[in-house]
Amino acid sequence: MARRRLLLLVAAVVLLCAAEWHSYVVYLGAHAYGRDASPKEHARATESHHELLGSVLGSKEMAQDSIFYSYTKNINGFAAHVEEDVANQIAKHPDVVTVMESKMLKLHTTRSWDFMDLERDGQILPESIWKHAKFGQDVIIANLDSGVWPESSSFTDDDMGEVPQRWKGSCLDTVKYAVPCNKKLIGAKYFNKDMLLSNPAAVDANWTRDTEGHGTHTLSTAGGSFVPRASLFGYANGTAKGGAPRARVAAYKVCWSGECATADVLAGFEAAIHDGADVISVSFGQDAPLADVQSLFHEAVTLGSLHAATQGISVICSAGNSGPYDDTVVNAAPWVITVAASTVDRDFPNVLTLGNSAHMKGMSLESTTLHSTTLYPMVDARHAGQANTSPFAASECGMGTLDPAKVKGKIVVCVRGGDVPRVNKGMAVLNAGGAGMILANDRMDGDDIVADPHVLPATMITYSEAVALHNYMTSTNNPVANISPSKTEVGVKNSPSIARFSSRGPSGMLPSVMKPDIAAPGVDILAAFTEYVSPTELASDKRRSEYAILSGTSMSCPHISGVIGLLKAARPEWSPAAMRSAIMTTARTQDNTGAPMRDHDGKEANAFAYGAGNVHPNRAVDPGLVYDAAPEDYFTFLCSMGFSTTDMKRLSAGKFACPAKAPPMEDLNYPSIVVPSLRGSQTVVRRLKNVGRPAKYLASWRAPIGVGMEVKPTVLEFSKIGEEKTFNVTVTSQKDKVGIGYVFGRLVWTDGTHYVRSPVAVNALA
């Protein structure tokens, strides 16, 4: 008997050790109470969470030990560390909307405001939205990211008034080097309980201080103060400022070592909503689009942003950095603004001069230079590897792959790409004794070149120039070259264009909603940075800079966050949907030469690359008409997707039930129009609200190629502000043009002063 008991005990221990424990978020919908609920109500919510999980685990005490977040402010739910079987049991509970396993989201990692006409050569233009919005005075912008470097001049509170009384946030750090609050930086909180369970090595300390630079850069882009003489190693010298320089800002650190855990992200959303943010900026997301409709509420940004939208808070998100491929856009929910990345009219060129007197234009942000009169010997990294390194591995210039005897004093040609970051390649060359580096694009990278803060003289060249370089190096036994110092060049023609890395539509999961919504500057953006690490983030790079130049949809997102902050200050009565409509319908689709905006390859870009176009903030303050939407419109949209009345009642705290017959998803009152599966003919309904003077608007349109298009009525007359009018758009496929994929057109309503533009995309299948 004793032996049998021992065997049973051993078996139980083995099963316990084999069990898979994970972090899960149990989502229950919304709380019935509002932002002003009492601590007692919050405590009762926490108690109900303990009871729910305890009913599965067998005791309330076990539930208390397992739950590490209880969402009690706006989001109703909790995060717990439990076995997979327990999560599956909870998912069957009648009060549960969904259970999502915690996943890691990724960070999507100046001159731009001048380029967008808010200023000209440092002077504020008369029509600038900055004047209408008083520079975003007292609007509160929350940034969910990697924290903040509070010592940056971008967050000084000179001449700032008292913090708005509606603000409930604070700075909670208690450790040494804690982040302090002032009248500019009015909130700083960190959330890492999920990360500590999932990847504890990623958490550097219990603080909001930014040790990566990403959060400081994005927050200062959205709402940083005016800072004269800002630059990175002398490049892009000028006055740094955010989109809403007089806004208040708050940092919510939910990302650690480049990753953001689901439960921490939701905790950040809940805190920002409860604290009183007007705008929430989110520069991270999934690596890839969600797989299906059912996974919509398995993603923290989608869920947290919905709760923010129902409270009248604008949420702006990066579109992702997985371009130039189609169907890569993320953060595609219709209640957020999804932002693509475009270039500005500024480059950092240098010149590569070869021994045959050929000159090639490259780009870099190096802080050291070569002797201008000296031609240095060159070596192809493929032929400069260590004895145990293959030519392919050596070509990527990874750490320790290069032979110092073959590299010392030479300019090394490394191939861009692979698993080695670009700045790491330069450090590898420097460590091996190289004098400089040439990063050569391959065929896939083409003409896309970017500037990096290299640790040695360096340049990046296009694929066609890389081919010419290879031909020169193989034509002589002693190839030589020199790399000139880089410079800051403004007024670059054919700007803006869409960045190669910027993720593209259509949204595979929500094809009836055009994403991205808008494009904004996201290439080579100067903004504040942490001084905890160098701009390369390499431990061996001892350089420090208060400002850095970064690229990504992470950088374009806070540009729109700043613009929305300005609109919130100038038009406080507008809904988040009205503000989104204003920036979309007034956007530009031409570059600075008057030509259509181009994609990275020089071809004309389309709406799946830039949405409605590149943002034009000054026009957005007076759009004439807007496509407005309320939370009920989004709930109806979810009903159209197949979510039940029971689900909607939980999401709305019992305030909404699905209609008997939900309208088509294409009828969501959105500023763009997409018909993803046209078979014959389809009519789409839209509604316009007047936000300007009384006027008569006439419709004009350009139908997508191979598609018939008709608008009824063609005239809308508005007699007062707030008046709404409905119209229909009917698209019809032409049988000889079906099956060619998406085609694009546009619709414009104008009263002679305002031009309310909407992109149209149609995929005719039959």
C-alpha cells in the first residue's frame, strides 16, 4: 500500500511538472460604472475576479495567488498565470467573452513639421494649425511604449501652467533614478508583471525610465516642447519639437527590451483611460496580421483601443514595418487610426569615390570621417573572413567573422541584410581594424537606402551601384576608394514617397475597412532619445546623444498623435471619428513636384500604401464635412462580423444589443470605401456631417478601372452645423475586367472651398 501511494505521488509530481503554465487574460467586457467609480466598486470587481477563477481552481486563495492584474477601471477582466487546461475551462464560463494567451508584441521601430507646413524656416505660418490649437495647450497625450528619459529638454515645463484638474495620473517610480513628474511630463507608470513571468531577463528595473530610446523618441515626436539647436552628431541641426508642443504628456512603460506582453499592454491602456488621457499613441503591434475574425479580441491593442474609443479617446497606431508586401498591415481595427510611413524632403548623403574616378551617392550618419585626400584599399567581406567562417557568413559582417589581417586599414564591403543589424556590421568592421564600410544593397533591397549612426566612416549604396562597385573591384588587383563626410540636404524632390518598410493593405482580417488610414513622416526622424545607451544601442558604442534619428511606422504614428492632439485642442467638441475623418479627407496624394506620390520603387503608390494620403494638418482643422461614428457604430460593425448580442451587451456594459438585421460591414461610416468581393453590383451607404458653414456640396468621382460607379444624390445641401446627410455609392463590375485584383478610384464632395476626398478600392470577382 505504501509503495502504491509513493508511485501515485511521484506520478502526480511528474504531471505537475509537465503541465504548461502560461499568462492568460480573461476578458469579461466593460464595467457598468464609469471613470469616477469609488475604490469600493473597484474592490468588488477584484473580488468578483477572485471568485470566478476560484470556482475553477477550487479556492479563492489559489485564485489570488494566480491573478497578477485585475482590470477594474474600464476594462473588466483579469490576467492570471495558470495551466492551459484551466484557461480552457474558464473560457467556457458564461460570463467570459474570451480568454487570450499572452503574446509578445513588437516595437515598430525636426524637419517633418516644416515639411507639413506647420512652419516655414522656423516661422509659424498664419494658417498653421498650431495657431488655431494654441500648440495643443492642455491636451493630454499618453504614450504606451518603452518609457521616457525625463531629463530630455523636450520635457521641460518652462512657462507651462498648472496641470489640468481632470488629470488623475501620477509618477509612481520609487527606485533610484525614478522618473519625476513636472507640469509637462505629468504621468509615468510601468507595467511588467506579465513580462516578469514570460521573460524576466527583459526587465531591467521596476521603473518608467527608458533604457532603449524608443519611447522617448515617440513621446517627444507627439508632444515634445520646442528645443533649439537639437541634432544627432551635428546632423539635422535645428529646433526639435513635437506635433503638439504645449500638450501635457504621460509615459506608460509596457515594453521591455523591444517586446510588449499582452497583459501589461492592457494594464497600460486601462491606466491611461482612467487617468484622463485625450490621445493614446501606440507604436507597436503584432508581427503579422491576425489570422481570422475570431482572433480579433485575442489581441491587446484591439481590445484596449476599443475601450478607449468608447470613452471618447483617440487611439493612434503604427501600421507595422513588414512592407512592401501586401496584406501586412496590423493594428487594423476601425476604431483606431492606422499610420503608414512616408519620407520627408531631407537626406543625409555622402559620396563614395572609386579609384576609377566613378562617384556613387550613398547615405550615412557616421560621426567620424576619412582623410579626404586618401584613397583606401577595399576588400570584399566574402574574401576577408576568419578561417572557420564561410564566404556567405563573412559577407554579412557579423561580430567575429572578419579576419583582422585581411581587414586592417581597409574599406570593407558588406552585404546589407541577413540576421546582422546594419550598425552591428559597422562595429564588426571597426573591431577587426577596418577603416570604413560600404553597405551594399542586394536585388531585393533595390534602391532603398537609409542613414544609420555608424561607429566608423560608412555609406549605404543601391543595388545598381553595388553591381557597378563589384564590377570595378573585379577589374583591378588593387581596388581603392574614399567615403566623403555626410551632410544634411533639404528640399529633396519627389517627397514624400512611401517607405519600403511600411506595411501595406488590404487588411486580410477586415477587408471591408481600408488600412492604413493615413501616411505621415516616418523616415530619418529627429527626436529626443535616452542617454542610457548610444543611438546604435550597442553596448560597445560609448557615444551618447540627447537626440537621435530613427525610422519606422513607430515614428509616423506619433506625428498623427500630435496632429490629433492639435485637433482636440482646436475642436474639442469633435469625436475621435470626426478627427480621423478630418485628417483623411484633407490629405495630400501628390509630392512636392505636383506628381502623384510614389512608392519605394518609383512607381505610383496606391491607397493600400498611404491610405487617404499624406497628412496635411492645416487643412484638417477646417474640413467642411466629416464622416462621424459613435461607439454604437463600432458595436454594430462587430454584430455584422458575427459577434452575438450577448457579446455586445458585455462589451457595452449592457447598453447595446445587435439589431435584428445587421448592415453589411462595408456600410460602416468610414472616410474610405472598400468593396473587397464585388459580384455584379453593390451599393454602399455613407453619412456626412457638416462641421462648417451652411453650404451646398457637389459630388465628383473617378471610378476604379473596369468598374462602374454612381453616387446618389450628387448634391447635398447643409443649412446648419451638425446636420447630417446620407448618400449611396453603387459600384458595378464590368465582365471583361473581373479578376484583376484591387483597382482604385476616388470620391470628392466640394462646395468650392472645401474638398472632402475619399479613396475607393474595389476587388471585382464576378
